[in-house]
Amino acid sequence: DADVTQTPRNRITKTGKRIMLECSQTKGHDRMYWYRQDPGLGLRLIYYSFDVKDINKGEISDGYSVSRQAQAKFSLSLESAIPNQTALYFCATSVTSGRTAYNEQFFGPGTRLTVL
Amino acid sequence: DAKTTQPTSMDCAEGRAANLPCNHSTISGNEYVYWYRQIHSQGPQYIIHGLKNNETNEMASLIITEDRKSSTLILPHATLRDTAVYYCIVRVRGGADGLTFGKGTHLIIQP
């Protein structure tokens, strides 16, 4: 079974709709991330969370919100989807050891979102 | 985080060693070099990282120059499944936030 799972894998929605993308992990990692990837570009960070009580904005957080329901679950919401949010979305996890965050991140398979 | 420069694309014959270069001339003393790859539209996969010594694992080898201004990722016996975009990332290991991905190098393994 995959360590980092994302649901749904594909989603088509309409402008103005609210949509939630979900991420679950069985790796026991404390840190979770949401990234967005546009065609031909690298990934850009949307939000990240160090633990259930800690949420931080990334490079491109406008138009998005997140919820860390448990250590293993991190959800990304688009309150009112717009066409330029059409992209591939990835969730990732990493582990902290003591006070050191390791940069070896483990990624989910991605969610392809299309906003019409 | 230090900026990295990678070629846009490279070809390599199947079974040969693939050598992917990365320039990071502004790297700081406490910054590591990380390599990830992304096979078409899949989630990126961690490959290897290093500080100043050469590193090897089951996937690849990482050669870092003595002045640390550049590095080379080596896939010793490339297969068709190694066709992917390879990202070189430089950052402090204890960095709290996410990774910064550039455009990477699109490595195409030719049969």
C-alpha cells in the first residue's frame, strides 16, 4: 500500500465551486506539505504544517486554505475555484528528528484538478 | 536558498552512465545538495543528498566539487525507466519550509 495517498486522483469542477483535496499518510511523519505544479514548471509550495497545531503559508497560498485534522491527514480546500487553479496538486511528508527537519520529502501520486 | 542552474534536457543511451550536472555557485557552507526526480506527472522521488563528500546509494552517486560550486548526479546504468525530470535543490538541512523546485533537467534515455 502507498505511504502517501491523495483523493481524488482526478477532478473536474466549475468556477465558483468549493472543492477539497485530501491527503493521508501512514509514514508517521509529523510534517506535511501541499504543492502545486503547472505544465512545464517545477512545484510551488502552497501550505505546510509542522504538526496538528501548526499551519504555515507557502509561496502561493492565496485562494487556498488547509486543515490538519490529525497527524496523518492534511486537506487542501479551494473555497471558490477559478480556472487558473487548474493544475497538478501534490501532497508530501517529511520527518523531524529532534529539532532537525529532514528535507527528504515523500510525495503522493498527485491530484489532477481542472476548473472549467 | 542558493540558486541552481541545470541544463534543460539531456539524452543518454540505455545501459550507459547518465551524468547530470548542476551549478550552485552561491551555495553556503551549511547548505546541502539534494536531488529529486519526477517521472511523467508522478510525485517527485527523493534520490540522494550530500554536503561536501561524494555520496552513493542504491539509486545513484553524487559527486560534489571541492569548492562545492557544482555537482553531478550519476545514474550508473541508465534504463528506460530513468527517463524523468531531475531536480537539483540546494538548502539548509534543517530548513523548516518546503522545497524550491526549478525547472530541472529532462533526461531522456534512448533505447
